[in-house]
Amino acid sequence: MFVYRPYRGSLEESLKHKKIFSTKEEMFDYIVKEWEGLICKEDLYIGEILGDDYRIGWKNCRYVLTKRCGNEHYAIPQAIGHCFEKWE
């Protein structure tokens, strides 16, 4: 299970948009839809583990990164949110 929160103006605002998905593919499908075609599924990937976010209790947080947005291709992928994999 993956928990995702997009970047927003504040942590509080970001958490209002938090979503839970059964798989990484479902999470990527959601992100592509939210970005309305500016990002393709092939552009997305999950970065290395950054560590724990003690402010919100997330373990093993990772960036959700994109290699492209619209016509802009990034030499260094850009973070569009955070996620963690939740084990139950």
C-alpha cells in the first residue's frame, strides 16, 4: 500500500490531499490524471528512502519524481510530492 501527498503551499495543505493506493501503479495513474496530461506514467518514479518524517509519523519517506512536465524535460528530475510504502 502506498500513501502519497502532493506538494502544496504548506504541510497541512499537502496532507489534505493525501491519498492511499493499493499499488504504485494506481498511485502513478492518479498522479497522471491530476496533472491533466502534463506528466506521463513513464516520467514518474520513486526516489531513494529519505528517512522518517516525525512531524506526521511517516516511515521511510521517498520523493515522487518526474523527468518531464509538459514540454519541459529535466536533467535533474523534479519532486512533485512524497510517498511511503505502508505494510499491514
